[in-house]
Amino acid sequence: MTQQTIHGDDVTFDGKISYILYFTLFPEQETEQRMGKLRQEVKAAYPDVLFEDDASPIFQDFKTVQEFLHGGGLPFDCWRALLCDAPVRMEKAAVHRLQVLFTAFPEINIGKLTFNLQFQDATTSQMVYLHHCNGNGAKILFSNGTALSVKEMYDKILMQLRFYGKHGQLAHLIELNRFGSQEDIAVIMAQEKKRMYGIISGDEGWNHIPEHLAAQRIQPDWSSRDFVEFITFGSNFLLLNLIDSPAARRYRDNQTRFGGSYYGGMNPYFALNPAVAGVNHGIIYAVELVMAIKTIAHRILEFQASFQKSRTGNFRTDIRRTKDYRRELISTLNRVENIDMTELGELEKVILTSQQITPIIDKIKYLLELLESELDLMYQTRTNTIVNILTVLGLLLTIGSTVIAWIDVFGL
């Protein structure tokens, strides 16, 4: 069968794409017991797993970036495990390696699974196809003959580790390290908006949309260097990071001279080319923060629906459940508001806006206000009921006393 030429496939890319899923790890009643055993359970299910304190170039890159950008610690404490780092291939895309990482956020009961594919010389249509691979069932082929889709790997891990897996939130994080032969970010942003829209959205009709529409959807959101650009589109994140461009080489040259003159050498942060999308420039940490908040918020909103449907009519049961729900709302708001939004960097604020976090948090605050009113009403109703009962009892006692007095007087 003749291979058809697809318009736009004259440009190829090197880089990485991550399919990222955030979810609730355990049901509330199991959280405390199972969280303490989670590392052991991961080790038992995956004997070859590597944790952050094990020797791994992947975790060394994470450590280098975190120490440079977040030396004071991350907003949500977490630990990571590398479940897989293996050569792979796909029949219809030029991928060559897969990393599967599990991240646990114990204090907020959130888990994160990252399926990171590295690609080389991938065409534009392959980039669109790779975007679809989170749900199209395309198989990733391992050297031992195993063939699994991203969805199958996700389901398998959830089953093996007996995760709750509810309240899921999906994100795509794409990092392009080579954009054809083009080495100038400004030129790419001016001339390749339609192609970038196709890559970040997974829209195979990218070359048929109006130029002005692509321009609206591909707005430069954040940049810290002249060889870097970060763009968001819904829960899709695209990092242009042209690490071998003249601008990037000049930048590393400058860092070498500056670091050598003042600090005995260049900080290794400036020479990184991590295997996992978005580790460079700390993109992954900003996405993690916002997507973790989004997952917590959606957990609350989903619980609200089931909460309203499960009224028992029993005051003690309903008041206990209402108090538990109120406690969860307050705890959620505290976790979010303890992260000083005014102190967040420009990158985090860009992602917060793209995920519409502020309206979600405002909705949770409104739910809390409604719940406070509902609690007051429940207590008031209970109090009125008790007062009515006491009033009736008082009347009965009064009537009884009157009858007894009447009998005493008239001898009836």
C-alpha cells in the first residue's frame, strides 16, 4: 500500500510528550492506613522501581531543577517513583523511549501518573497522532514483545496498586527541542501558529483553520529566555525549548563564563536536557501545582452532588455528614489559600488562569457559605422541634396537675 504524503509533514520535531493523569489515591476511610504503606506497595508491585533517592539520571534532573527553582520546598510535598524507563517503538510514530512515573502527594491524597514518550524526527501529522494516543488505543511496543496502550497501562497500574482512581484530571505536556530547521522562536511564533495549534490541540485539520483563529488560540503565555516559549490551551501545555539553537548556545556560553568567574563553574541546571517533558525551566512543577489544586477542587464538587442525594432524614447522621463535608471544604480552601497566590511566579499564574482555578475556588467558597446556612437551619429546626416537644410536655403536665387537683378537691 502506497504511503500518502500529508500536507505539512515537511517539518519534523524532536522532543517529548507526556500524558498526565491526576486522581484521588484512596477512599477517605482508607487514606491514613494505606498512605503509610504506599511505598512498600509500589515496591512489591514493581520490584525494579526506582525512587528519588536511588541513582537515576531522571531523578537527578528533577533534583537539579527543584533545588535551583524551589530550594525552599514545593507547595505540596510529594515523592516520585520511576516504574518504567525502556526503549519502545510505535508503528505510526517515531518514538524511541518511554518513562512511566508515579508521583504521590500524601497530604492531599492525590496521585499522578505520567507516561512520557521521547520522539525524534516526528512529522506534524505524527505529533497530532501522538496527541490522540491517550485515548485512541494505539499500542506502544516494548522490546519483550508486550504491546500496551496508554489507557491499558493506566488501568493496569490502578488495578495492581488498588488505587481509588476517582476525580481524574488529564493533561498533555509537550516539549519541542527542535522545530524543523527553524532556530528562531520569534520566527516560529510569527509563521507557525497553525502548525503549533495542531500540535497542542491534536486537531488534524490544523492546516485548514483560518490564520486569525490560530493566532487567537496560540498566544505566547510565558517566556524566560529568547529560545523558550510556553503556551497553554485548555489542559494542554506546549513548551518550545530550542536547546541546540544559536540563542541557547550563546546563553550556555554566558552562564559558563559567569559561573566560572564567580562560582567556580556553571550551575548544572543550565546544561540540562531532561528526558521528561517540562522538567527543564520548571514547567512540570507549575503544572503539578495547578493540576493538583484542580483535582482537589473537582473532588469536592463531585462529592457535593452525591452529598445532596444521600440525605437520610436522621438528624444525627445528616449533621455528622454535613460536619464532615464542611471540614473537607475548609481543609481544601486552607490548602489552596496557604499557597500565597500573590507570591506565585508569572508561570504559575498563567496556568492558574488557563485552568480557571479562581472560579472553581469561588464556587467552593459559595458552597461553604450555603453549608454554613444549612447547618444553622438544621440546628434551628432541631431546636424548634425540641422546644415544641417540651412545650407539649409542659402542657400535658399542666393538664395532668389540674386534673389531679380537681380530683383532690371534688373527690372524683
